[in-house]
Amino acid sequence: MAVTTEQLAEEMYQMVKETMGKKNLKAGDLTKAMIAKYGEGEINKDDCKHAIRILMDSGRCVYSYFGGSFITLPHKEGSAPE
């Protein structure tokens, strides 16, 4: 069963969402987790890079810099409408 890039992106998004506020995930953390889940025969680092790019381009995730580069959900400003 081939895993699509969109499926990878969705699983990465869910992982970031679940760990938000508890742990900061780097791109490498997401890549390792997906390769561990599906195996190197199913997906590779390039597939994961494309999935991360989909998340960034869509605005579902953003890069944050706190002494390192982490992938997080976009933060809402206090006055931003819901």
C-alpha cells in the first residue's frame, strides 16, 4: 500500500497538533516518526520533505525559532477574530 504525500502531511499535522504546548518537534523528528511508522521501503526523506512543504504552503503549520527551528501550529493573536 503506497502512502500519498497528502496522507503523510495529515499525519504530521496530527502529530504536531497532539504535541503542541508539550514538546517542540523538528522536521527531522517528524521524518523519523513517519519512516518508523511506514518503513523505509514505503516512504523516504524526500516524501517527508514534500509533506512538510504542503503543511507550510497551506498555512496549517509554521516554522518557529526558539534556539532552533521547530514546526508548530500558527499562533493566534489576542485580537484576531475567531
